[in-house]
Amino acid sequence: MAKYLVLIYGDERAWASMSDQERQKLGDGHRDLVAAAGTAVLDTRELEPASVATTLRTDASGQPTTTDGPFLETKEAVGGYYLIEASDLDEVMGLASRLYEATAGHSGVEIRPVVERG
């Protein structure tokens, strides 16, 4: 079994202004994914807004510096994730497609295999 990280991206302003109906669809999708995946969901979390993120980067002199928020101006930010164990990518795509964010238009879902060394 392989592990996959399902990253949920979206426009934070669009998420904040969603209607009650959209919020219901959002919650339903997450509950549906968890019910379908069961113990294959190894971890899942919603993240705080990008505005409270801290980014570490190297400055021109090669020294690490910190900045508040994401390091790029972007319309979409990571809002949460699932760590899922699955037999293959097709299985994870089937689970992730249950998320409202996969079809909402103002968000998206990225699936990345986790590298396991050792």
C-alpha cells in the first residue's frame, strides 16, 4: 500500500463567503470521503488561513529570513489535507473526487504520492 497526500486548495475569500448550501455540500463531501476511506485516512486537518502562515526563505546573503503569510502572491492557498493509504492512484482519485472542492470552481484538489525511504 502506498501513501498519498491530498492537498485541498482554494480561494480563502470564496470559502469565507460560501452560502449555507455550499457549506453543507463541503461538509457532506468530507464526511463522504471519510466514510468511504475508513481507516485508510491516516490523518486529516483543516489549516489556518494563509494570512497567519510564516514562510522561511533565504535572503540575498544566504541567511534564512522569515516573512508572514505565503511567499507568493496567490489567489489559492492550501486549506487542508488528507493523508490516505491506498493501493493505487485511481483509488485515491475516486476518494478525492467526493470532495466538493474538486468541483466547486474556486478550489481544487492535488494528489501527491508520499516518498517512503528506507
